[in-house]
Amino acid sequence: MSHSADDHSSLAAFALESPSPLYARVKEIILQQIRTGVWGPNSKLPSESELLNLLGVSRMTINRALRELTIEGVLVRLQGVGTFVAEPKGHAALFEIHNIAEEIAARGHTHRCQVILLEALPENSQPAMPFTLEGVKQIFHSLVVHYENEIPVQIEERFVNAAIAPQYLQQDFTRITPYAYLVQLAPLTEGEHVVEAIHATPAECKLLRIKRNEPCLLIRRRSWSAKGQVGSARLVYPGSRYRLEGRFGQ
């Protein structure tokens, strides 16, 4: 998204006079632009060089302000692309199992799924899975990335019982999510999961477009239907873009 002269003059109009450190004043200027709607969700900020020239502060000051706002979840920085105003954090249900495509659509946003891997594992193999699949001879393996408004928000890796979903590898998961397909085929009757804070692998960081040290949320999940154990899943969320919610009750 390009920025007009009005955008820049509006930004320049904010005074830098304050007892706060320079980087904190730059943060406040950026936050003010976001609060007043000058830069809305998903808007691309001016480059560091543009901000440097506009505000008359050092590149180190600009970089620290942008870095801290990114850590706080206000901005999203995509390497080689630019810095954007973050959407308000999405949320995933912690105690219920939901279709991420429906969650994203419910927020009025656009969902897209990229299929990275779809394969049959050798029979009776024992891959490193989130949970063991007891008595399952043939396993199908899938790896997909879910996007919200073209920003990657979840890596979904599944190990599926081929006996329950024999046509799994023939599905177009850019049109229907693996979860939605499996629920249609074998409605879930039971599930269990574990939630952890992790650092993603280098390959996962590349898929999610995050830095190596950014904290992530991991859900390891196993599910059953009336037909037996459906499979297990490993779901990785960038910590800066998602939160998990749950509710207890009788």
C-alpha cells in the first residue's frame, strides 16, 4: 500500500517533544496513527528510511520502536516485504475443536490454505507423531499452512488413519480443510490435546514468516469417532498472531 503526502504530513505533525526516550516517542507516534485510523489493520507502514527522514531520528531508534511494537503484537514484520499494522489477534478454541476456516470467516476475514505435503507413509511405520495411533497399519500424512488475509497463522500437520479416510490423499485441501473433511466423514466423539509454548523449527519459521526466536503455541491433538481413532495432529500458531481461549462449565 502506498502512502500519500497527506499521510506523511499528518505523521510529521505529531511533536517529538516529550521527556520520554526517543524510541518511546516514536512508538507513541505510530500508535497514534493507528488509533486515529490513518493506518488501519493490514496497512503497510512507511519504510525505515522514510520514517528516519520524516521524524529526524536515528535508524536504531526507528528499529527499536518497530521491534517493540512487533513484540507487543501491534505490528507484523514480514522479511523482504515490509511492516504492517496487525489485525486484532485471532483466537482458537482451546476446549472445543473448530474448523479454522470458519473461525477466520466469522471474523470477516479471508482464509486460504496452502498444501505443503500430502503422502502415504510406509505400512506399519512409526513416524514421530504428536500421539501414538494404536493398532493403525496405514497412515496418511499431511502438512498445510492456513492464512488469514494472506498472513500465515497456523501450521497443521496431521497423521490420519487410512482405514477411516481411505480417500484422504485425493482431497483438494485448498477447498476444504482436512478437519472439515474428516468431520464429515467420521464425526468426532472424543478428543484429547496438550498445549505447549515452543520455538518453531527453522522450516516452520520459514512457513510462518517469523523470526527464529519468536515464541509459538503448539497444540498436540488426538481424536476418535464411532469408527475408531481418526488420527493425531500437530498445530503450530505464531504467538504474536493468535491466542487460545476456553471456558469451563458444568
